[in-house]
Amino acid sequence: MTKTDIENIVSKFKSQMYPQDRYTSFDYCYNYFIATKDITQDVEKSCLVLGFYLASWGMFRGSSFLLQKSVKQFEPTIKYIATLDKSIWQIDVDNYDENNIQTIIKIYNDIKKCLIDNNNADLTLITKILLGVFGFIPAFDNYFCNSFREISKDKCGFRRVNANSLSIIKAFYENNKVPIDKLSSETFTTDFKTNKKTNINYPKAKIIDMYGFTSGLENKTTTANRKPLPASKH
């Protein structure tokens, strides 16, 4: 699981993190939820912050049930997040013990109950929320999951958030601790009002998310470029 390209791959992601770029939507969402004492004081704003972050990451595409919903759909989720102790924001991949893994799984399932209608797809959407709000788990989108299926040598399908998938992410961190810790310590979120960097570090899980996402995206692009051109009909 040891990788020598982590800093190089993550730097490609970071090159698209200017204040107006969609990648920086994570910063504004994470800053808001980690710093706001009472997110129910202005529920509408809280819903809008979460909703636009998700929109930036494609969660309102035509195939998503959210396309048929208003921002009001997020209200139960916001009220649930408000019940959680602030110590939850201390969970990161370096302290994925049995208790914290079970906490992540419980929060995943609780938010799924708050948000998902009629057995709609939940894996990418809920993990995007957990990443943007808490920063304690990568988002299980197609690019990340494809990368980590290969990294784990298919020991995990990364089709569920469970003890197996989280343990493999923890093992990946332990095998690449030095570059991940370095990137986490030197990468700070951007402040919405000032466009300047805050003193809030990117969580280690976010660094792993950036690596998995970008690796998967690059692999898809490389594979597409290698496909032979269709035969001429003339």
C-alpha cells in the first residue's frame, strides 16, 4: 500500500483550489460546520452551505433524487448534526480505533435515515456529506473507489462504509503516514470572506480523498486515451 506519488498527485488537486474553484467548496463547508457553535440558529443558511457544497460535487445531477428537492430537504440532517458533540470533529484516520469506526458508521446510517428517500443511492452522497461536514472520511465516489479497490488488491469493493473499508483506509494511512501528515500540516482551508488561508488544517482523511479521487480521475483519462479509434466507414 506504500505509494511514492502522493505529494505529486495531491499537488495536482491543490492546483485547482483557488477561492472561486469548485474544489474549494469543501473549505467553505468544513469551515462553517467546524466553527459555527449553533447551526440551528440559522437553519436556512446551514442547509444552503451544505447544499451548495454538494452541488459543486455533482450531487444534483439529473440522476439524483435531490434534483427534485428544495434545500428544505436538508433540514432534518442539519438538526441531527447539531445534536452531535464537538468531539466528533476530532476523529480522523490516525485515530480510527474500533470505537471511532463504529461512530462513523452510526453517523452514516443516521444521516442516511434523515436524507434519503425511497431507497435512493446513498453511498457517494452520504460520504460527501461526512467529508464536507466532519472531514473524517474520504468521499466514496467512483474515482476514489476505483483507486482504492486497486490499492487494496480487491480485498474490499468500497461499496459500503463498514469496518472493512475504514480499516483499509487506516492501513493506507499507516503505510503512507509521512507524506499524508506533511500534506495535512501544510494545507489550510480558505476563508470565504477574505480569500486568505485560515488556521484550519485539512484533515488527513481529506488528503487521502484528494489522492484517491485524482488517481482515479487520471486513470480514467489515461484509459480513455489508450482506446483505439473506431474504424473508418469509408
